[in-house]
Amino acid sequence: MELMGFLIRTVFELFLMVVILRVWLQAVHADFYNPMSQFVVKLTNPLVLPLRKFIPAVGVWDLATIILALLVSIGKYTALYALAGALFMWPEILLRGVIGTITQFLQLLFWIVIIRALLSWFAQGYNPMMAILVQLTEPFLAPIRRIIPPIGGLDLSVLVLVIAIQALRILIGM
């Protein structure tokens, strides 16, 4: 039972991360010829394209993909409730789905910021992975840099963002 719960959580959360990445890549107008972007698009297209026939985009926000992310998160909790034999309380599952999607985005943002910071110490020249990480994180780091500019060559924006992410995760409570 515990193994099945672990497998359900892992599969749903990994796919949810990919779907969230697709929303994020589209929102920041990332380079869709980047190998990482191509991977995300190819993995999510079978579910996103049919939804797009009914759900239009609004500005930079691809509502079909956002709804898919919510459905994946809700699906995870539905499967976990079914596995546990618990009663389905749809308002609770819907709320958990929304909060779970937000929490997953914050966790993904946290790790992408950390990976970008670590890679910045070692990467030399153009690296497609580093380029996509910069495109994803710059909208979050640039406003912080306007308030706290680099001090003596040390960029504190990553530290401030990581603290803010963790504070948000604590506030959300997941």
C-alpha cells in the first residue's frame, strides 16, 4: 500500500512538473528550439492539444495547459484517496489540487534557482541548459536585483528568492 502511494505520487508529481514547466516556458517566451523546451512540448502535446480545441489562451497564459496541471494534481489526490479507500470529498480534493499545483510550482522554482546558481559557478560559454534556466528565473530575480543590487560582485537575489519561496511554502502549509 505504501509502495503504491509512493509510485502514484511520484508519477503524478513528475508529470505535473513537466506540465508546469510548459506553462512557465510559454509565459516567459522561452526559446522553444532549446532541447529542454522540445522535450517538455513533446511530452505534454498529446494532452494539451486536445484541450486547446475547447480552452483558448489568454495573453501569455495557456489556459489549456494550466487546466491540465490542475487536473493532474487533482488526479493525484483522487488516486491517493481511492488507494486509501477514503471517502471522496470533492471540495477538499479540488482545494488540495490547487494548493498542490502551487506548491509544486514553488518547489520547481526553488530547484531551478538553486541549479542555476550552482551552474553559474561552473558554466563557461553558451550552454543550452543554462540559457533556459536563465530565461525561466530572470523574471523572478530581476525585480529583486533592482531593490538589492549585487554587492561587491556577490548577487544576493538568489538568496532572497530562495527565502521568499520557502516562506511562501510555509504560508501555504504544504
